[in-house]
Amino acid sequence: MKSKSPRPPRSASAPAASRCVARREWGQNFFRAAAAACRFSAQLDSSDAIAPGSPNDLLTVEIGAGSGRVTKALASTGSPLLAVEIDTQWARRLAAESLPDVTVVNEDFLTLQLPGQPVRLIGNLPFVSGTKILRRCLELGPDRMRQGVFLLQREYVGKRTGAWGGNLFNAQWEPWYAFEKGLAFSRQEFNPVPRADTQTLMVTPHRKPPVPWRERTAYQRFTQQVFDTGQMTIGEAARKVLRRGHAQFVRGAGVRPADRVKDLTVPEWTALFRAHQRTADC
């Protein structure tokens, strides 16, 4: 895969490469040292567990290539890489290096038309738009998104991995993905220094999801309804969601009415969803 030049900027000319700087409006905080970038990128799995049959041929998409430290570490593996960078200055600088098997695109990842093939995704994500970018990745589905390695604020990673109990985001996505902690990095390892330390969020799709992907919209609508009630227990939430038949609904799912919504497990959410479907069909 050859490097291609990014789209031309809207302005008449771009600043020289030597004047490229990290821009806070896009949340750019780059690794200071190549060694740290290599430690981060090495978390990307190339085993048969991620891409059965031909892991080295699986396309890797880097979100926010920036200064290119992570890009160069990924390029050294010889796997095809799509490096996405919203900043024209950094995109031009990276494309000019003509790294082997790397395609550089000057696009916003949130609006980029991604290839239809399975991909691995990796990126040092901006704190301000990290959730939007993560959601865009998850929306590809477990058949296309084979792995995610994302560097985010450490507190945010704790939230995604259940440090403070359940939440709507996790309830809506955990039937299809597992969220785990990866390597942590001090804020001092970046330039400019961000406001908080960072940690890697490892996302792995479930081979056999408890809810088929085709039912995702209905399932996520149901969990949204439950959380939107603002009730602490599933019994109280069911009463507001269903009004009538809530007791039968909860009993049918095998969940205790006094259980807190934030403490429900994936099997319990799945059982509640199925019970809700049966109630709706009655």
C-alpha cells in the first residue's frame, strides 16, 4: 500500500514542516520518545485470535497519526496501515516520508469513509472527542472491528472498565465487546503535557455475542429507556418503562427487582431485553 498525498489545505499554502506544532484545539498530545510510542503500539495484537488465517494482512487504521511516532512503529511490522490525520500540516509531513505499506489520509476520522474490510484500530485519542471516536469504532460491529487499542485519560479508562460500577455506555456495548485496561503512561511522556495521566483501553469483540448484532438498535433503545428513568433499581425502572406487567417482566428475566441498574451484568441485561421483547409481543 503506497503513501498518497493528503487533500490540499483550504489556505493558499501550508507552513513548512519544521513549523508543525501540536494544536490544543484538536487535543494533540504526542509521545516525546519513540520508545514510549513503541510500547504503546506493541499492544496491537497480530495473532490468529484477532485475524484467523492471515493476521499480517489485516488492515490497521491509526486514528490521529500526528507527529508519526506511533505510525513509524506500526509501519515497522510490515502490515498495511491507514494513517488518518485531521491536521493538514502533520498529514503532509507524514506523507512526505513515504513509509512502506502506509497510506496517509488528511481526514476527520469521525466522517471518514472506512474500508468495508475487517480492521484493527489504534490511536492516541484526544480527550475531548474520545467518546465520539470510540463509539464510531464500535459501530463498525464485531465482524469488522477486530481489535481496538486506544490511549485515553486514565480516569475515563477506569470508567469504561467498571471501576465505578456500570453505566449506560457500557450496558449498550458490552454484549459485543470486552473493555480492559492496557499500559498506562505518565502525562510527562507527552508534548505538550496533557492535564491528566493516560491509560490504554483495550477493546476486543466477543466471538459469540449474547445478542445478535442485527438486534443492536432495539437492545440499545431498551437500555436507554431503563437508564432514562433515573431509577436506582431495576424493579422501579421496569415500573416506569412498562407501567403494566413490570413485575412479570422482571420475574421472567430472573433478575431481582431490588438489584441496582448500575450493577447488572451482561447476562442480566440480555435476559431483561429478552423478557421485554416477550412482554411487547403479548
